[in-house]
Amino acid sequence: MNVFRFAGDMTHLFSVLVLLLKIYATKSCSGISLKTQELYALVFLTRYLDLLTDFISLYNTVMKLVFISSSLAIVWCMRAHPVVRRTYDKDQDTFRHYTLVAGSLVLALLFHDRFTIREVCWAFSIYLEAVAILPQLVLLQRSRNVDNLTGQYVFFLGAYRAFYILNWIYRYFTEQHFSRWIPWIAGLVQTGLYADFFYYYYLSWKNNVKLQLPA
Amino acid sequence: TSSESIKDEL
């Protein structure tokens, strides 16, 4: 594992912790898209199928379990927690996320390494992760006052993707085997989606004002 | 480890 991969995993972990902290400390999930959280739960469940068959390292196993359980816990909180669920911005979180699931499934059935359940699930999870942030970005754009923790959550998620791109570039130049094009293209698309957000996050940080995305 | 494939990443 190289330093970029590790930094990516840590910022990913940090984003989850920030989100859990926000929900736990404020008993509120305002500004958080349930649709994005459901998509992430689906991403992790379909990508980490290998938990059942292969053991790679304790690090991998623990991190995978953390990402699966935290995403399910967040979805549960937003849907069922007696206090938290009442703060969910349901009326603004209207992105039709099923279209993203359907599109990713079609892509995975068309473009995969081998036509096996695991390979198709893996490709599906990569495509879906690339676009899973869209409902969250749309909700951020609609929310007039984005609180700091929500902004930081999306910032760390974006940083995680950026570090993974650096990781793949590093691996491309240091390892013999060729990196695969599926995560390359999906990863670049995903990181590109954050570019706009990063710009406004930087502006709000520089000017020390609340984050607000233009409509 | 460097023998990990891209698919073993998180």
C-alpha cells in the first residue's frame, strides 16, 4: 500500500466519522441526502462481496466492515431514528436515484472484466460510486445554509477520491501490471463531480463565510 | 502490500 492509497482511505474514514459525529452530536441529518447514503450502502455491499470468500489483510477486512456497517447505520438513523428522521430534508432530496442504479447496472452488464456475478457486481459498484454523490450535491445546492460539518463531510469524500486517483497514477508508474481502465474512467468522472464543490468550498474557507452553492 | 490488485482496494 502506498501513501496515497492510505491517505485516501483515511480521508474516506474521516468523512464517515464527520457524518456520524454530525448526526450524533446535533441529532440532526439536515442537509444530508438519504438517497446518496442508500447508494453508498449499495456500493459497499456489492463491492465487498469478497469478504465472504477471500482474506486479503486485517486492514482491508476491518475497513470494509466499517464502511458497510456505518453506511447501513446512517441509512437506519435517517429512516427510523425517532428524533433524527424528523430532521431529514425529504422535500428537497428528490433526486431520482433509481435512475443511477439502473444506469450503473446496464453499464456493468455491458462493460466488465468477466461475466461472473462478482465481476459484474464489482463493476456496478465502481460505476455507482462514481455518481452516488449527485443527490448529495443537488441537496447541498438547494440548502441555503450548509452547516460546517456537512460541508466538511463532502470535502473529505472528495479528498478521498482525489487521493485514489493519485494512488492509481503512482501504481501505474511503479508496478508492472497495468491498471484497469474501469476504475480509471469512473474515478475521474467522480472526482470531476467534486471540482465545482471544491471551488466553492475554497471560496467559503478563504472568505470565512458559510458555504453556499450557487443555484 | 504491492501484490494487491486494484480490485482489493477499498
